[in-house]
Amino acid sequence: MEPKDVQEPRDIAARRLSMIIEQYVGARKRRYDFVSTDQAARVIRRILKPADPALSDRKLDDMVAALAVKNGLAVVFDRGVRAPTDAAEADLNRKEPTMRAPTETPDVAGAVDAILAAQATPLSQITPLSMRAVISLLRERTGTKRSDADLEGLIAKKAAVLDVHLSRNG
């Protein structure tokens, strides 16, 4: 008869996996606000190596996602998005998140400055442009896909610095 305090190897492996996932999610929570299932799986599998080959990708993704959501992190289900190359393995050692906002080629801030500089003339102060008009002009000039709220914040900050007054309506 086996003593009760001896644990099954399966239980030990499950607890070890759970601890590794907790450590990974905890580390992501301190630096970022999301977890990539692809990156998490690669890191966790590298730590586990041959320990649990029976663990399916789907089950691992579900475990990581459940703990990430419990910790208030967004989950990016991106398995299979990257090519499985050696470069992807080298990518694990980066200190920055794998998800980045697309870089915007037009100089939106510069375009805002140009539009507002034109509004800084004494004649334009008689009938100031509206925030909507500036956003519309900005979209025409730069083709930006940024949200109206984001653009409004940028415009408001620049207008305050340049002491340009914009109307809120129309």
C-alpha cells in the first residue's frame, strides 16, 4: 500500500506547469497589459522541454488565457501567426512586447502644427475652426487611421500650447 503523502508524477507535473504559467503571467502583468498565446507557449514549452509532451497547444492556450484574464490582462490568440523559424526563438529574448501598433508614416503631429499655425493668425480668430473640421483636414492631409478621440486629444494639446482656440461644435 502506498503512503498518502507520496504524489503521483502526473500531479507533480500538473502543479509544475501551473506554477510556470503563474510566473509567466505574473511577469507579463508587471510590464505589459496583454499575453500572447504564441509567445507564452514557446516560453513555457522551452522550460518544460520533454516533461509533458501530451499537453496540447489548445489546452496550454486555454490555461494561459484563463489565468491572464483572471489577472486582468488581455489575451492575444496568435498561435500560428508567426513562421516557426529560428528567428522566432531568438525573439523570445527580446525585452519588448511582440505586439506593436503599426507605425504611421505621415507626420500627424507636424500636420496638426501646420493647421493650427494657420489658425493662429488674427483674421482666423474671428471664426475659429471646429475640432471636427481640424480632424477632417488632418485626415485629408495625412490619411491617418487614428481614432477621432486620439486625434482630438492631440489637437487639444497642440492648440493649448499654441494658444489657438477651436470651437467645439460643427
